[in-house]
Amino acid sequence: MAKAKRRRVKTPPLLYERTQAVLKKIASRVDEVLVTYWTSTSGSVCDNDVMALQDLLQDLGPQRRLTLLVKSDGGSGMAALRMVHLLRQYTRRLTVLAPLNCASAATMLALGADRIGMGPLSYLTAVDTSLEHDLSPVDHTNNLVAVSNDEVERVIRLWKESAGRSAGVNPYQELYKYLHPLVIGALDRASSLSLMLCREILGYHMKDKAKADRISRQLNSSYPAHQYPITSREARRLGLSVFDLDAQTDELLQELNLIYSEMGQRAITDFDELNHHDNEITNILEGRALQVFYQVEKDWHYRKEERRWVPMNDVSAWYRARRKDGRVVKTKFHIR
């Protein structure tokens, strides 16, 4: 690894000044205090995001109305519940702007809003459960495969539909040859958890329990694919309070996403064919005069005997960025 010390390590750009300028324009259009929550394709909704959001909200203080921009492919539903609970401590009226992908656990987060703003590129998704269990199958690179509860149920249903050709054979007995029974048990428990989370989150503003239950069940089991795009039209059919983003606001939101995407570009420094350094901003939360983000920074080494990449020298951390004495200052934010 001697070459690693001599080679300049690439870093992603910090674009605080540009994001703050666009944030100010969006806030003036929505006429509410604005907070953003953005994750790259490498990031996810997680418990540490709750602490980062708390830092932003403490800086802003309680607000009568609050708007949250959400762009994410999902992550932990329990973290989404915690974020909704936290947001409700700081505001009585919450609006979510979802100009792009607001998927899975991010959809759960959007369910906690009194209303959801959506545009031409917006979509929510189903929240059916998939998970990587310690006993899950592995792929060709020896990494665990995410298994979905819907996939397991469809296999069982198809088996029962063709029971005439396989009479006397228990479908689970055959399935256990490929999928550990504890994985199936964990999936069933996770599916029940997903339903409970949706009901709980909707309960923060939806008094009709029957309606909340119906929406929760539809999001958990009515769509044939986890990534099925629930557009504004379908979201209204579900019973969610959705409004259309005006063209200028949507354009500014798209501009902000492009700046965040530039910050979130993956900066890879190759040392040799078996070693490289990864430097990437994956999660960004931002409010007035404060940006909080998570930066992945570690080496990767390919172990030939195991046929997989393993991380080394991991110094990934959360950071704060704000203007101080006329310049942008980046400081480490210790979250564990």
C-alpha cells in the first residue's frame, strides 16, 4: 500500500454556498421554514439521521409550519418513525415535498406529513418488507441477498396453485432447502412491523383509523413490485393528501437535487487492481445556515480467496458545515 501514501486522494466537493442560495429561493416560494433530507443511491434512511435532524431542528427552533424536502430510496422504517416523531415535536403542521424518488422508508416518512407535494418526476413506492439476514442466501460475490416477504408468499401461493402436481409435498419443506426457516420467520415479523409503522406514522395526523389501516395494508401488499412508482395520481387514490408542485418550485427543487448529486458523486482513488479508496457524501440534511452530512471515507481491499471486497481504514464520519467569519467551515459532528 506504499503507493496509497503518494497518490492524492480524491474528495467530493462541498457546495454549501450554492445549496444555501437555492434553499433560500425555495423557502420564499413555500413561505415556510424549509429543511432538506437527501440521500444518494449509496445512502439510506438510518437512525443516525435522526440525530442529524435533531441538530438542524434545534438550530431552527419550534415552528408553526415546517416543510421537509425528501429525496431517498429508503432504509429503516423505524428510523422514519423516529424522524416523524421528532418533526412533530417542532411543528404542528408538516408538509413534505417529494420532487423525485421518495421510496420505501422514505415513503413512510412522507406518510407522516399533513400533505405531500409532488411533481412530474415524483413517486412514492410500496413499503413491503425485504431484509438481509445473517442466514440469508449469498450471491456470486459471497454477499448476502435481500429476501422479500412478498417473494416468499408468491412462491408459496404458486406452489399451492399447482398442488395437483406436487400433492403430499409441503412447500415449506422444499423452500427450507434454499432459505433458512429463521429467515422466513424474520420476514413475517418484519412484515407485521411494517404495517404497524405505517399505522403509527399516519396516526400523527390521520384521525380515521380505518382509513389509516387501509392505506397501510395497500402499501404493504397491493403492489406487484417494491419499486412500483406511486405517482401523484395513484397517491390520491390511496387517500393521501397530495398537491401539485408549481413549475417554478419544482424547477428549483430539481436544481437543488443536481447540486446535492454533485456533492454526492463517488470519488474513487485507485491504488491498484485490488485496492482503492472510496470518498463519498451519502446523506445530506440542511436548513437555514446549517448543513449536516455523512461522508464515507475508507479503503477497500479485494480478498481473492473470499471473492469479495472488504473495507479497511474506515474514517467515515458526520460533519457540520456553516459560514463563520466570512468562510465556510467544516467540523466533525460526533454521532455514534
